[in-house]
Amino acid sequence: MRKVKIANTDWEVSEIALGVMRMNVLSSQEAKSVIEAAIENGIDYFDHADIYGGGESEQVFGSAFTELSIPRDSVFLQSKTGIIPGKMYDFSKKHIIESVDGSLKRLKTDYLDALLLHRPDTLVEPEEVAEAFEQLEEQGKVRSFGVSNHNPMQIELLKKYVRQPLLINQLQMSVTHHPSINAGFNVNRTNQEAIVREGSILEYCRVNDITIQPWSPFQVGNEKEGILFDHPDFIGLNEVLAKLAEKYKVEREAIAIAWLLRHPAKMQPIIGSMNPKRIAITCRASDIKLSREEWYEVYRAGGFQLP
């Protein structure tokens, strides 16, 4: 597994991370098998959130990780906060601190390597976020901070008050869902793809050395349901993925992730499989570097036209 450097730090971590949103449905033994499979295939970065499985995903992971006796400093544990499901978003100091304390307890650890603000809270008072971050850092409970699903001006607003650098931004991205890439191709045009929905977030993160973590890299997108493999709306794309998979002697999952890794933004995709075999299959993406021609072939096969 190749390594990627997180923003302006000396932390070199696996260029593919494992998201454990669905770990709450696993038994203790199944959870241990998933963690072992991830580590055996070079993954040392695990992404959590306080709401995943109502907190049970962190709890199952924490118990399984402890039983495996893996050194805590050999992995990077990240969690997210700010969503109260079905009710509201909450970036208040009180909620952030209570959320972190809950995550630490469930994960059975003394600290998080990274804490991300999960989804933008329009009622955010960045002064409170700054106070929460200061307290968490001073107490040694969180080593670094970032955001998820934020646009450039939302990040700039936080940066006005938050002293710590925001190192990470999680964004939904796959070979079928990448509006920030589309907008970058269609500058000064009047077509649908030219609409900049995210404030040039891709370029903003590159300029400001913020690591992008694509989430749901196998999902079709947020307008259509399902995963992209064998999806009836993406027959041509699957044919191209299969052709490249045969060339590189891997599975289609590896090609879909390799497409994200090929981007010079040095993204760190988060895969969410709870299947040890699929984890191993997908991690083969780290062995592949698609050519420029192949990257564009996959892009076009997804139904996107170059201007």
C-alpha cells in the first residue's frame, strides 16, 4: 500500500482508508476479521463518526481492536461530529466536546488522531468551535482537525477563528459522481456541468493543502441509487472498468479507486466494505497508476462529455 501525506503534516498514512459505518451489524469475530484484513492489506487509517450505527459501530470497532492487541500508535483513528440524525446539525462547543468524549469511550482510546465536523451547520458560531478545538487539543483528546462536506467559504469562516489548521475535507466522489471535476472542465460555458456547486472546492483544497477524502466511492451518486458496478445506467462504464481490470489483473473495484488515486490532488478514498475479501480486492488499487488516456477513457465512459 502506498502512503499519502496528510496536508501540511509529517503523517504518512495509507492512501486508502476504511470507513466503518456498517460495523455495527458485525459480530465481534467478524469485526476482528475486517480490521485484520485492512491492516494485512496496508490500511492503517480508520474513519468513524459518532452517529454510525447510533454509536454502535465505534463500540464494536473499539472492542474488536482492543482484543486484537494492535498498538494504538500504529493506526490513525478519525471520527466525525455535528449531526443529530433527523433533527439538526450542532457545532456548539458543548455538543462537540460531549461527542468526542463519547467516541473516545466507545473506541476505547485516549485520543483521536483527527476530528472532522461532519456536515455544515448554518447556525455555527465559529468562536465556539474554536473554543472546543482548543480544549480538546490541550487535553490531548484530539491531535488534528478537519471538516466534511464543506465548501471553501464555510472553511474560510472557520479558519477566521480556529487556530488549528483544517487538514481534511471529506467529499462524496466516484467515477459517476464528481461535480467539482466536471465544473473544472466546463469553465465559461452555459451547460449544466458548468454550474459550480461547491465553490471550486477541488482547487481550493489543492491550493490550501487540504487532503480530500472521497466517500462512497462506489455509489452512483446522490441523484440515483445503488452502486455503479453492473448498474443498468452505466453499461459502457462497466465495460471499460472490466477491460482495464483485465489489463491490470485486478477487479473493477480496484480500477474505480485507482481512478480517484490517479488525480494529482492526492486524494485518500474511504472504502466502506465489511467483507475481508472485498477489502483485499479493492486495496489492489494502490498497485495501479492509470495512464492519462485511461483516466479520461473512464471519465467519458461514465457519460461525461469533454467540452
